[in-house]
Amino acid sequence: MAFSADELRVLRRALATALNPAPLQDDDVQDCLRLAESVDEAVREAGRQRAFLLADLARYRRALPGSLPGYLELLRDALAAGYDPAADDLSALRALRGNPAAAALLARCQVLAERSVRARLARVAQAGPRSPLPAPAAARTRTPARLAPVARTRLLALPGGRAAEEGPRQPAPGSPGRPGPRPPAPGERPVPKPSEVFPPRRRPVPPPPPEERAAG
């Protein structure tokens, strides 16, 4: 990037103002804004030229070995612009190492590639261990499995339930291990049985046959 004489004067005034803050005139402010816009446009143009250069480099690389002279020239320009050689470039240069120019460029690219790998490893080491990954969304939103319904105990068996209001349940008479009916107290009339109060009805006697009536 090259600056004109006027742009260098504007840049010098901007740097002096940054070191020693002082009020600027309107003309100086406008000159700084125009210089900033020019720098931004130059950066955008450099990005576009870099994209075109890398596209041409890939196209010449695919056309190897017939495009060897143009590929080597484009690769040198890309390296001068700060391009890190990719694995495809190293493979292509290894296949063309019989050419002295390709062998020399291969040595240069290997040094740059190793330097780039070391820089990436250093950045990863400075970043430190990564925080543990959060649980997957499916695991966070997973609905707990439904358990089988627990058998409910009857309320009669709970303390203070109906069983407590009704009193202890009397055991059935005659059941094994349980006492029978209470004997009547002395002088107390026993409760009659249903068979004594309501005697069974007698079955009617059928009349004798006619032969027996005639004989009688």
C-alpha cells in the first residue's frame, strides 16, 4: 500500500494528534475521514486481488504439469502476499521436484508450512483446555421414564381412617385361631336361634292311592 504526499501529511497530523490530543479544525477532520475511506477501499481491493490470485493458483495447479511455469510464478506471488501453502501445493511440488525451480520453491513452502503449524499449535496451547461440552439437547429435554403405579393401600388400614371410627373388626365365628361366640352370662336369657323362632314347615302328606282307600 502506497500513500501520496498529501495522504502522508494527513497521516502525520493524525498521528501527532493521537500522541498529543488537541482540538482539530474542520478541514483536518475531513482530511482524516477521507484518508480512512481510502485505506478501507485499499484493503477491500487487496482482498479481491487475493481472491483472484488464489483462484488462478488453483486453476493452474489442476492443469499441472503442463502449466508448471505459470503455476510457479503464481505461487511465488501468493507467498509474497502472505499465503500459507496448502497440502495440495506441497503434493504438487513434490511431484515436480525434478525441476530445480520447483525443488527450491518446495523447500521454501515446507518451511512456511511448518511455521504455520507451529503457530496454530501455540495458539491452541495458549487458549488452554476447552470447557466441557454441554449435554445434548435430547439428553437435557429427555422426559423421565414413567414408573409403574404403586399399589395403593386401602384407607381403612390408615391410622385414623374409617376402621378407627368403626372400631376393631370382630373376627368371624368358627374361624381357626379366633374365639367363638360369647357364652351368656348367668341369669341372662340366651338369644333364640332362628330355627327355634321359625320352626320348619312340615311337608304335606300325599293322599293314599285309591286301592288302599277301597280296601279300608
